[in-house]
Amino acid sequence: MMTLTPLSTPREIRNEARRNSLHLVEIDLTGCRDKKSAMQRLSDTLSLPASFGRNWDALLDVLRDLQVDNNEQNLILMVLGADLLRRNTPEDYEILRTILEEWSAEYGPNKVTTYLFDSCG
């Protein structure tokens, strides 16, 4: 059983994922200063299809299309290094945060957990 809290650090999340044999996906947005660069990094890291529209609605659609198994706790998506995005385009940062929260809520806390960190910790 995971013992992570909203105040968990990336290191704690990695350790818990390893200890509990959970699928952890890390996306490093370091250097992404706008929506375009963030979309490219998300697309590359998640190996999204060429048809990915590189907009916020398309990102949520793609996340919803991911198949999540019926295990008790399946997927942790940890987005790191989002500080430049937050500083340069705070509205895009907030949209990304909202998308991650919405996607996680659709599956519930025992299926998908998302974290958004400004630094890479």
C-alpha cells in the first residue's frame, strides 16, 4: 500500500514505486518555457502518436485513452521541472495541473496518481 502524501518528494515517490512494484512514468519538463515545448516533451516522453494534436484537449484525450490495468495501484505519473513553464506561462502551467488532477480523479486514487513538481528534486 502506498504511503505517499501531497508533500512527498520525487525521491520518496521513486522509492515507494520501487518498493511496491508500481509503474512510474517520469516526465522532465526542464527547459520547457511554453506550451509548445511542453507538448513536444510530453509527446516524446509518452511516445504519443503522430496524430497527437499538441493541445491541452488532445493531451487529456490521449491520457484518457491509456489503458490502465485493474491492479490496486497501477500508474504514477510524475512531472518534474515545470518551474520555467510556471514562470513564463502560468496559465499553461495551471491547465497542465488541472488536466493531471482531472485525469487522476477519473481513475481514482488507487489507479492513477499524478504529481507535478517545479523542480527535478
